[in-house]
Amino acid sequence: MTLNRRAFLGTAAAATVLSAPMLRAQGRPKVVVVGGGAGGATVARYIAKDSQGAIDVTLVEPTRTYYTCFFSNLYIGGFRDFSSIGHTYGGLASEFGVNVVHDWAVGVDRDANTVTLASGGVLPYDRLVLSPGIDFKDGSVPGWSTAAQNKMPHSWKAGSQTQLLKAQIEAMPEGGTFAMVAPPNPYRCPPGPYERISMVAFYLRENNPTAKILVADPKAKFSKQPLFEEAWNSSYTGMVDWIGPDFGGENVEVRPDSMELIIDGEVEQVDVCNVVPGQKAGRIAEMAGLTAENGFCDIVPATMQSRVDENIHVLGDATNGGDMPKSGFSANSHAKVAAMAIRGALTDSRVFPAKFSNTCWSLVDTENGIKVGATYEATEEKIAKVDGFVSQTGENSALRKATYEESLGWYAGITADMFG
């Protein structure tokens, strides 16, 4: 066995793959999916369902309950309880026969077509799907690292971090200051930081109305900016101060121990600081040698195959998605294209041309929803936008309520589509 393209967390994992028993069996072609979010859970379900048992599907996901990053802001604002964004994997196993393995994938051997697990097992594959979401770029915010995430949470991976941030907001002193360090492009969910600001502002308006919000942003503009600013000016007058790069938003440092935010040399004492760092593909993609210079993975749009290895498909936030943003909706759309391509390759079934779509909804106040979205097609170079739509400023309350209700229907639909 050659070792030239093997990637592992370290020498211990390398030793594991040499000594662990192989779990390979003859018969059905095998697909291993790493990551059980909007991309991974969906692709596992569709391959198992549409192949009618002709393909053996294993999903590797360390958590037993998956909390969606999308709609986690509504929990922070008080519009949902925490359990409503948590989902389990029993349906994938019982309804569709997916082998769900709760473990960490710690290595990919692209020569041997195997995935190594932290527990020591080795999973062989005919096709591998990586949908690992994001990890954070070291040093993207001076003074911050994951070691400081309990003092200055990112909450950009939903779960305990989301609960922590909400608890910190609830514990703010009267008239205190909430700060956000917004991320540079590209990052998961372009409107997400600004929906979060809206939800924090909603909570503070109802519970701590003299509190202030500072947003330090390295970007000169952001998704749905006129719509968010309209809401901040009308619903949360005087509460939100957005500081873009022209006023120091790209020159930021944090001091977690003293709860200080330094913007262009000016020190701000804050009570809560939500740091959303620069992002890259989840670590397993980098370990497998699939990431490009910017930290994300180049893909073949028609199939979601890696441009580095045709036996590996990459989905969701981990990809360089062309015109398509990183979102749960996008990952779910990627998954259906990949599932069809994989099923076609392994069972010689019919494959239709790839089509993609995405919508990102945001809640800005009670029953006040806004959205942006588009449809896309696969070209040789990228996933290319075909047409799009966006909410408009000045829309009436009935339309905004309908948009919010539409988002609730989508959440129920996509989570059923992911988990069965």
C-alpha cells in the first residue's frame, strides 16, 4: 500500500490505520459520508432511498443531536426554544437503512479509498462525500482563538456555543454593550451576522432597552444591507452602531480576559463580545488534501466532485461554490446533485442535468421576515447564477409576515428532508 497521499491528524492516527481491522465486505458499492448536517444528512438519505438498497451508505457524524446553525438566531432572540433546532439521526437508520456511526473521521487515505475513525475503525468506500462544514482560520481576529471561545463565543457552530451566547446576553448589565466582530468573506450564511444583530437587538429592546450594540465589520457592504439597516433604524432606533472598514472595522483586536474590543486603536469596554472569525473548510477536507489556497474546496459543479479526486464529492460550506453562497439551503441543494451523480456512477442509473437553488430568510422583528435567493446552473467553471430575487425596503407588514411564515415552512421542510 502506498502512503504518498495519506493524511492524518498525527502519527497515532497513522499507526491506527495500519493496525485497525478493515471493515470492507464484498457486494454492494459503498458510500461513506462524513458530516451529518444539511449536506451530509441529505446526501446519505437520498442515496439510500433512491438506490433502493443497492448502495451501502454509512454516515459518520460525532454528535448524536445535530443543532442547525440556521434558525439558531431565532433561539437567541427568544422566538424558538433550543430543542426546536435539535435533530437526531434515528430516522435515517430506521427508515432508509443508513448506517449511522457516531465518531470522528480523523484521516482519509485516497490511495486505499478508506476513512479512518477516531475509535480505530477503517471504513472503505467506492465514493466518499465530505460535508464537514467550517473551521476557523487561526489569527483572523488578533487576540482571539478557540481557547477564548467561552469568554468571547463565536456561536457559528450551533449547540453549546449558541446557549452560551444567549446566556451572556441575558446576563448583561442594564445599559451594557454587546459587540460583534463580523467575519470577512467568504463565510457561512452571508446574512447570518446581521440577522443575529437584529435578534440581539430585539431581545435587548424588550429586556434591556438602554443597552448598545457595536458591530465591527471588515466588509464595506453585506447581504441585504438596506433591509437590515431599515429594520435597525425603525425597530431599534439608536441601538445599533455598525462600523465598517472606512471607520476601522477591518482593524480590530480583542482582549478576552479584560473584555475589551480595540477598533482602530480605540479601546471599547464591552459586556458581551461575539467574535465570528474568518473561515475555511472543515479540518477533514484539509487533511485529505482537497483544499485550495483560500481554504475551501474546488468542485466540478455538475457532480460536486472534488477537482483533486474524482472519487470524493464535497458539499456545502466547505466548497468554493462559485456564485452560490454558503448556507443550509445551498448544502441541501448540493446534496441532491451529488446523490444523483453518485447513484448514476455506481448503479448505472439515469442522471439529469444539475440544478441548484438557494433562499436565505432572516427575521428582523416580530413577524417581520426578509429574504434573498436565486437559482443556479452548473457550468464548466462554476455554479453560476441564473436569476435571483430579494425583499424590498418599505414592504408592508402583511408581506413581511408572509415571508416569515414561509421561512417556518421551509425550516420544517428542510429538516424533514435531511433527517426523514
